[in-house]
Amino acid sequence: MQRIRLRYTKRGRLRFTSHRDFQRAFERALRRAEVPMAYSAGFTPHPKVSYANAAPTGTGSEAEYLEIQLAEVREPAHLRALLDESLPAGLDIVDAVEAHTSSFADRLQASVWELRLDGVEAADARRAVEAFLAAETVEVQRLTKNGLRTFDARGAVSRLEALDAPADRPGDGACAILRLVVRHVTPAVRPDDVLSGLRAVADLAPPVPVAVTRLAQGLLDEESGRVTDPLAPDRDAAPAAPPTAAGPSAAQQVPEGPR
């Protein structure tokens, strides 16, 4: 009957939840909110939920996406509020649109990541970034289920820059911020792979674990390096709402001038 696309977050301590943990929590939220889900056929029907490109366990995210199929039509904003109330704080449903286009997963071309390097001076981070970007290839290794794999971490990086830590951050020690745009390629290049590459080319090794947050994912504009909202095409394709008997909408009303 209807497909709804949702954006959700993983904040605070909830960044340590695995994708399977989130799946269980989300399916409980669907039941708690009494969402009229469509179900798969067969002996063990499951709610029709499609997850797209989940962030690794231990990383925060402001831009995770999924799609649900409903057996009855619901208003997306109301559905978002019900689901958000049914999930723990930190797993927040922040956006919902009705699907009016196809190939949503194909629009998730790249991610924007922020890496907080406590104990690292911004000048040292900038030197490491310059060395990484100057290299044609940066080979790193990662242990996968098929064994140790070597691949290039440089080719997938569209943009990488080092920033000063915000002035209002807690603590007074050294801290650098990396802003990273990575294309979604195969094999996937993750933020920790880029950190391994920075260690390889410039011996950059933060003394404490790096806090990683995905800020956005979507279509990549190669010219500007910007990653755009993947839900925007669905909003643009949505039919215009019919006028109501009460007159024009609040957005169409002209405020009265002084009398």
C-alpha cells in the first residue's frame, strides 16, 4: 500500500549498538507504535523493512536510513513521531518521507564522517592529511571473515581536511578534527581504514580511541565534494497537497499589515 523512508540516528552510548541490536529495537518499536506493517509471505512472515548501508558498530551517526512497507496508508510525520517515542533516546527517528522514486540505495553514493582525534595537535593532523592526499595509493590491511585483506584506502577518499577543535569543547588538551568524504566502493573503505592510512604515510597515531560520527550520506557532487540529501528526490516528486475548505495553507497566507 505505501512505502516510507526514514532517517535515524545513533547518538551517545547507543553508538555501540550493533546493526542486529538496532533491528531488534526497531521491530519492537513497530509493534509498540502499532504500525500497520506489510509482511513477507511464507511459513515465517517478517515485517518488510529494508536497511541501507548501516554504520559500523562503535561509530555514531546522524544519517542512517531504512525503508518500511505498510499495509495501510499513514501520514509520514505522524508515523515518525510515534516511532521516535517508541525507541530509546539516542536511536532517534528524525525524518520520514513517502517513497515516490525507485533505486533509493543507489543514491547512497558517499558518506561524510567526522573524526575527533583527542591528544593530536591540529598542525600534526594537517601534515598527515597533506601526505595522505599527495599519495597516489595508500595500502592498508584489514582482517575480514575471509582473512587478512590488503586494499587501497586513498582512491575512495573524495575529500579530507583537518580542522581545529571547537573552542567550546570540554577539556583543554590537544584535539584535531578530521572531516572526511568517502565514496561507497567495494571493498568498503571505512574511517578506521583512513586512520590506518594516515598512520602508514605520516605516523599519525592518536593516543586514545578516535570518536567517529557519520554526519551525512547520499548523492556525491564530485565537483564540490558535497553530499546531498537522498530523501530530497522523494520530497520533490510528492504530489501537491489539495487545498482545504478552510482556505489557503499557513505557508500561503499573507500576514496582515499594521492597522
